[in-house]
Amino acid sequence: MSTGLRRRRLRLTKAWDRYVHRDRDSRTDELPEDLRPEIVASWERSADAVSPDVAEAPLADPEDTEKTWETTPLRTAVTRIEEDLRRAAEDGDLVVAVTDPSARILWTYGSRVMRRRAERVNFVPGGRWDEASVGTNALDLALRLDDVATVYSAEHFSSCVHGWVCWAAPVHDPVTGRQLGVLDLSTTWDRTHPMGTATAAAFARLLEQALPAERTAGRTAERTLPAAGDSGSVASRPAPRGVLELRLLGRAEARLDGGRLPLTRRQVEILALLALHPEGLSLDALHAQLYGDRSVSRATLKAEISHLRAVLGGGISSRPYRLEMPVRCDAGEVLECLREGRLVDAAAAYHGDLLAGTDAPGLAEFGAYLTVALREALLATPDPEAVLRYAAAAPHDVEVLERAVRALGDTPHAAGPLLRARLRMATGA
């Protein structure tokens, strides 16, 4: 066992002990500088929700858990790669878990040693591993951050899992981009390995690829593609595998299966318009939304689409032009979160203006609508956490900050000092 691991665990345990035994006003004093901000933030939320001495996770209703497992597409995905998951657990002395979007465990498999440990703390189907139930942990953090998360030893808020290290990665529906749950790998703290995060992310990607083609949303992950050109005829080959990720807020970037695509800004704008119109656009409609009344020939637009089709290995149908592959788009995510009333998630996904400076009328209009919709929602419901996340992208929006500070009044809140500091910076006071 590495001496460095022992020292790290001891340092974390001391920091945790100081934190949980201090009063609210001073509990963040003297924390180690290398204690990650997301862990500190989670400890702060956890301290107000759960005892650090909780011995096990609460269990959800068994019948409801079984029903959820029976109906989630994750069940099919797990079945398809179950042999690989079981082998990883046995070889690495791990417990593997798959959850729903609320961090409730739906399926697990563990090695002999980890299975017993897991049962002691209800790391089993039905176990509720959301932050409000058991405090800081990798499953909740991965869902909350929508990214791979690691929680090591005493970084966990609950002492019952201080002997663990956990790596978790969110699993998305490649068609809609929505979180389906999380894939978690856990073992004892002394077995931590630098490949843990990469392994969790890889298994999460395998689960996404193993999802059934037809899902409850009524769409399919694989469709037949029209042949090259604008004839509209249908070829027999399936749509290309892979997920197209479009980052349009704050910066422009397109990625396919994690790899950045070398595209011009205009080509990203074309993909953005197609992503924001999943029903498809005719050649004339796409031309109007992209160029407005500028005298750009339709042949130029067709050439751009042909290039994009080649880069994507297909993936764009015609008559109408439509993306025929799984797409995740940050702008669409913000809008979906707003429609569902998930204000914190909407603010977290918002990273700035949509393709700032774009001269494409369709994108300029959508970007303005999105920004106004988010601002109006924050002004109507100035949730402190949501406003803080929004302020990271729009630090000079004084009106939203003032509304949040007024709404807090003198009520103690963990976000209060940060909100007031943001407001002072925005006003220069």
C-alpha cells in the first residue's frame, strides 16, 4: 500500500473531522487547500441535510424500484454488457452499480469482498444515494455535475463509506441527451487507481451504445439514411454510430464521439440550426435562417452540407435537411430544463450568448429568446444557486443579482456571501 495514500486519507479524515464538529460559521475554516471546491460545496449542502454518522443509505420501495428497473432502457443495456461488468468487478475487486436519474440504485454486481461491504451500507438495488440521503458521494456528484466524478475516502460526507473510493459517470440517452442514470465503480480506499475515472467513463459510454434502438420517446437511435445527394432516396445502411455534441453557448465547438471536428464557424451554424429544428428544414428555410436576405447561392449551402455529411460519415438527410444521428446541444438542454422547471440545471447549462456575434437570423433570434427566457425565469424565481450559476456566465447582470439578494434578505444561506460579492463586483461598489 502506498504511503502517499495513507497520508492523503489521514489528511482528509482530519479535515472532515474538523468540519463536522465545528459550528456553521466556522466549519469551512482551515480546510486543506487541495480539497476540491465541488467536495466543499457538497459538504455544505450535506451538512444541512444529513448526519455525518448515518450508517446506511435509506431504501426505496422495493416494488417501485423493480418496476423502474423493468421499464428503463438501461436494463437492456446492462444485459448486453453484463458479462463485461461482472468481469470488471471480479478482476478489480469492485462493486458496480447502475442508478436512475435520482441516484437510486437499480442494479449492482460485486466481488465477494465488496458485495458484503455494499450490503452493510445498502449499496444495493433500492438504495438511495442522493446527496440529501447520504451526503457527498460520487453517484450524486456525477449526476449533479453531469460529468465523471471521483470521491475518495473521507471526501464522502457519511463516515460509513470513508473506507471506499468511488468513480461514477453519467449515462445519457444518445437521442435526447437526457440523463438516464449513472454508472459507478467502487472499491476500498487502498485500491484507488488513476484509471478509475477513465474506466467508469468507458463503461458509461458502452452502456449508451448498448441502449435499445427504440425507446419510449418514440425516436430511434439508428435510422436509414438517404443516399448522398439531394435525391431523397433511402439507402439500406444505418445511421452512423456516435454522438454529435454541439456547444453553442459562450463558445462554438462541435465534437463527434468526444473528438473535436475541424469545422468553420458557418458549418457549426448549419449544424446548430439543424439541431434546433429536429423536424428538419427545407433548403429554402435553411438558407433563409442562415443567410437572411444576403445574396448567397443555394449551391454554396449545398456544398457546405455535402462537406458536413462527409465529416459526419453521413448523418444528414435531405428533403428536408435533418440530422439523423444522436445529438446533444447545450442550447437545447437549457430550453428543455426551463420547460421542465429545472431552473438550477438550466442556469448550469448556460455558458453565455448563443454563438455571440452570429449574423444568421435564425440563430440570433433563438439566442435572444433563450437568454430572455432564462432571465425572466430567474427574475420570477431568484433561486440563489441558480443565480450564482447564471452569474458565472453573465457577471454583469445587476438586475438578476439584485433580485436574488433582495429575495434572501437577512435569511442565512450558504450562497448569500457569494451573491453579495458578485453584486459588489458587478456594480463596482
